Amino acid sequence: MLTKSKKQKVIKDVAIHKEDTGSAAVQIGLLSKKIEELAKHLKKHAKDNHSRRGLLQMVADRQKHMKYLQKKDPKTYDSVLKKLELKKKAA
């Protein structure tokens, strides 16, 4: 689970403007951080299938946000990928 300070740091890193909390870029950043933390949890607890299902849902949700952002604003999409150190999906 993300703490308030971690969440604010991610929002600050990828926000488009000062009061941005719900844009696709911020959602991608928050989901990426949650995925990272849940992946660590699953390395310790390999048989936790409920968390694994949640992880897969988050990955799918992040993928949808990324596809939307790439279609609507390719420039922002590239900058978000660079900031979060994510790879571009091969077409």
C-alpha cells in the first residue's frame, strides 16, 4: 500500500500542472508504484493468488491508461515513460 508521502512524491514527479491529481499521467505513475510494491510482496508470498489477481488487474488498467495517453498526447506519453523508466510497448 502506498503511504501518503510516497503518493504525493509520485504525483509531484509526473503531474502536468500544479493541482493535477487525476490525469492519465498521474494515474500511470500511481499504478506503476503500486505494481512495484505488490511485485515485491509476491516475491515473498508466492502463493498469494488474491494479490496476484489484483496485480494483473492493475497492470491491465495501467496499460489502458498508457494506450489512451499515447493516442491523445504522444509528447506527454513519452515524457511519462521516461520519468517512470518504463519501456515502450512494441507495436
